[in-house]
Amino acid sequence: MSDIVIVDYGAGNLRSVQNAFKYLGLNAAIVSDPDSISLASALVLPGQGSAAPAMALLKSNGMDLAIQEFVSSGKPFLGVCLGLQLLFDNSDEDDTDCLAIMPGSVRKFSNNQKVPQIGWNSVEIVRDHRIFEGISSDNFFYFANSYYVEPANTNSILGSTNYGLKFCSVIAEENIVATQFHPEKSGELGLRLYNNFIKHYLRGSAT
């Protein structure tokens, strides 16, 4: 089994994430079964798509429980876009119950905003963290989202972004790091973030 496992739950964007890790010299396997998840050294939950069908697929063969157990084990976890949103209790998108790994909700941008937000937006880094090593605050990353997370524990917020309102765009807590933006679509800085995940989570220790 590869050190890094990417969860296939029918939400797309898998190859882009896999290719980003390959570019960085690491083989990442794409899997769709709970046993492979439990054997991984690090887990990536990527994202494109909708919460309800994603959760339905995860629950259909027990991958939801495998992900919950993996995170509870303390091993490194990286969520991307929908993979961030699914960590929380519930989503306004089709009133979906999510993985409930972290307390909080997923909200839709107001009707005053064009949704989805598609394109480049800046990320304000609100506290020091190794996942942003070599990346300064207010750099731009690529977003594609109609929803955003509201963590109950605001101390888990690592980055914030403005799109009609200031919203949480990065979280980090213990062995978990997750981004609303797509690092694999964010050029050199996105690759640097993935490399920091490899360096500090997979091969080192997170702080």
C-alpha cells in the first residue's frame, strides 16, 4: 500500500491530486474500500461535487466509518474542498449529515454572491503553522465552491478568505489539515503546501 491514499468517493479531481504527489516524488494510490483506508500512512479526502451523493457513497460500503477511525488514530489527514466540508457535522447542501469528525456546519454563500465562487482568491494566514512553511499570507489559491465551513472551534481556523463575507478557508487541528481551495490547481504555492504535508505530517510531526 502506498504511503498516501486518496479516497475515491465519486467526487472527481482524483487524478489531479495524484499527479501533484507524483510530481513531488511520492506514489499516491486511489482507493474506494475501507480496508485500504485503514492501512494507509496518510489519507487525502479530495473534493469536487455535492455533499449528499458523496456521503451516500461513503456510507454504502463503510468508508465513512473507516475515515472516522483513521482520523481518530492520529495518522495524517488532508482534506481538499468538499473533503474539508465533509469533516463537519452537517451541510446546508441538501441538508446532509456529514462525517462529524469536527464540530460545525457548512453554509451556502448568500444570494448576493455569484455562486459557485470559481477562480483565484487570497488566503489570510491567521496563525503560524508548518503547512504554510515558505508561503506568506495573502497569496492567491484556486477556489471552486458554493459553500463554506463554520467550525464550532474557531481555534482550528488557520486561514480565512473574503467572498462577500470572511470565511474559513483552511483548518488545522492535531493530525488534520484541510483547505477549501484546491492546492493541485494552485500552481507552485499549492505544490509547496502538498510538499509541506509530506514533510511535516508524513515524514515528520505536525505542529
